[in-house]
Amino acid sequence: MLALAAVAGTGVITNDTVAERAEQAAEQVAETAQLSAATDLDASQLDTHGGILTARAAQDAVDALIAADAVIAAADGKSDASDLEASVAALKSYELLAPERVFELADAARAHAVTVQAAVVEFDRVAAEQAAAARQAAAEQAAAERAAAEREAATPPAGGGPAPAAPANPSEAQVIARDMMAARYGWGDDQFGCIVELWNRESGWNVTAGSPAGAYGIPQALPGSKMASAGADWQTSAATQISWGLGYVAGRYGTPCGAWAHFQANNWY
């Protein structure tokens, strides 16, 4: 049996050679298919990884934005938050940015937020110290005013004369005043003489005494309705009027003699 052969150039191709080459070609096609399948699988895996990274970046951006907004609100009037606000403005476009860039901007926003928050804490600390100092100053001022009122009360009335003596036969209303002064304020006869003289001048101890200006009652409260804080019967009750009047004297002048000294100097108390 003659073998078929063909001469092509300088080489000779036989039936065996053709079969070998066909087998090699088939193997290459199979390898190519396998490679193609492997390549497709890697691309799918990469797509999944990219989706996860994008989702993480988006969540990181949202978390950073929420925290930054809270710090900006707390910094209002307390600290300069312009750098933080700029970071927030850039980060708000996170959906248009690559995940890596989103992470960078989120980190920058958090760093600015830490700086601003520290400034807010310092502002609050200083403000608290200043408020405490103001309260202390107010307390010291009030104490100084009380001390001045007590010194004024201990000073003899204008003109250098002695304090008025307590009456030997006080009226019913005056007895109420004397007993109330001793029970509530610890004041004795020296102060009693001053309140008797003061309200002798103001109203003659008349429960219904009035003035054109609208003052009323034994202590001549102006307006008389102020005495309602001591009792609903302020228009007719000597005890209610005296209770209010003694409270007014104690709060404003420290003692009845302090009020009497002021009255002598100014003709009012």
C-alpha cells in the first residue's frame, strides 16, 4: 500500500502528521475553554468583592456624616467647625466616589470632628468655671449687702439720738407685732420701739389707713394688694398686714431700726 505524501516547500506532511496536529489543536481548544471558564469565575468573584467594598464605604460615609453633624450642632457658638463642615460637604458625594476615596474622606471628617469636639469640651469647661465664679461673686455681694444693712441697723438714727423706746402700753396691733418679731426674727424691745415709731408715722397703726398714692394698711404697702401674699384677709387683718410688713422690713433694711433710720433720712421707707 502506497503512502500518500505531498511535498510542500522543504517539508513532507504524512497522514500521521495530520492526525497529530489535529489532536494538538483539540487539546489547545480544550485548554482555551478551561482558561476562559476560569477567567469568567475570577471576574465574578471580583465583582462580588467590589460590591462589598462599595457597600462598606457607603456605610462608613453615613456613619461619619451622622457623627459629624452632631458635632457641628454642638459646636454652634462655641467652636470654629469650618474644616469639619468642608469635610462633610466633600463626603456627601460618596455615592459618586471610589471606595478608597470615600474611606479617606470619612477618616478626615472623623479627625476634624475629634478636634472640634475637644474645643467644645474646653468651651463648656471655661463657661462652667465662669458661671461658678459669677455665682460666688453674687453670693459675696449679697453677704456684703446684708452686713451693710446690719451695720446701718446698729447705727443710731439720724441726728445722733437714741432709738425710740418701746411703748409702756402697746395697742393690740402693737402687741401682735412685738410677739411676731420675737418669734420670727429674735428682735427685742430695742427693735420694737423702732417699728412702733415707724408705723406711727406711716399709718398710726390703722388697718384701713390709705394714701392718695395707693398705699394701704399699717405698713402702708404700695400697692396694698402686695399684702395678699401674707393672707387673703390683708384688707382687714392687723396680723396679716404686720406679717407682711415685718418681712418687707427684714428683707430690705435688715431690722426695724434700719428701716427707721432710713425713714428719718428720707421720709419714706
